[in-house]
Amino acid sequence: MSQFNFKIVYRPGEKNGKADALSRLVDPKLEGEWEKQDLTIRMFKPAQFHLGENEEALLTRNIMAVKALQLEESSWSKEILEAGLQDQQWLGIRNALRTGQDYSGLQHYGIEDEMVTYERCIYIPDSNALKLKVAHQCHNAKVGGHFGQDKTLDLMKRNYYWTNMEEWVRNYVPTCDACQRNKTARYKNYGKLVPLEIPSRPWE
């Protein structure tokens, strides 16, 4: 830097438009150019895929995102329903909600899209495979961040519920292989066991 002749001048943020243009991502919706931009994605090259006269060769990002979300939600709902049919407690709650029978704590439960909910959270049946999927989504996935027990439990409680959920999470997080390999211990190393000396008389 010593080879250049320059001067450092403070410039308020509201007037620093050049830096903002380089460092900030422009939102087409805010700029009023959402409809002008071509946001389509060509899935195949023209010579690789042929469509009929009334079919479209291009899909917008919004349509693709919606279709992917719908496919994921439908398959996830199907797995929950199939596992729920094997869980007697889950079935008992759903039957009680449909028929109006007495059930302990029924006021906290509900039915949405044929699935049982607990205080507007999806009630996961007694299926370890489904619980592992939820844990992977809220802990192991990149958006999960491999948080600790409390934060992982908080993320899972936002959308899901099952019996003894806290105990399950506290047993799951310490078994995460990535956490055990990459996270450092926040306590001192345990010392060697030092036995007490054998007393020579009572109450010594």
C-alpha cells in the first residue's frame, strides 16, 4: 500500500452507494423488475428432450420449488400416517378426536390433514426411523448446525412432538459422530483416581 498515493475519507453509509451496490444482493421484487427478469431454468438441452405442442419446456424457479415442497410434504405425511397405523396410542388419540370419546389431555390434540397434532405440532408416532429423520433435519443437516441438546430440542419442538421427547434428544445428541469428532470438550481432563488412605482408628 505504501507504493500508492491515497487518502482515506469517511463517507456516511447512506451516501456510500457504490459499496452497497457491490456488497448487497439486489432483490428484484424491491426493484420492481421481478416480472422483467427471466427466472426460468432449462432442465435439458433442446436435443435431449422433446415435448408436445401444448407442453412447456421451461419451469420457473418458483414452480420447481413449490413442486419439490409438495412432493416432500406428501411423502413425509404418508410415512407418518403409515407409522401411525402401527402405533396404538396414536390410533387411540385419532379415534378419540373423531368420535369425541374421553381421552386424557385430549384438549391439546387435534387433526390436520389426517395427522394427529399436539398443540399445533405434528405428533410423531412411536417409530424410531421417523424420530431419526426429525433429529437429522434439526441437528445433523447443514441448516441444523449441530447445536447442543437444548437448542436441538427447541428446534424440534417448533414443529414436532412425541412422548418423552426431551429424554430422547438428550440421548441422541451425545451420540452424534460429527459432534464427537469436531467439538472440543469444555471441561478439564479428568485426573487419575486417587484412593483415600486407610485410617488407623475410627473417625480418623
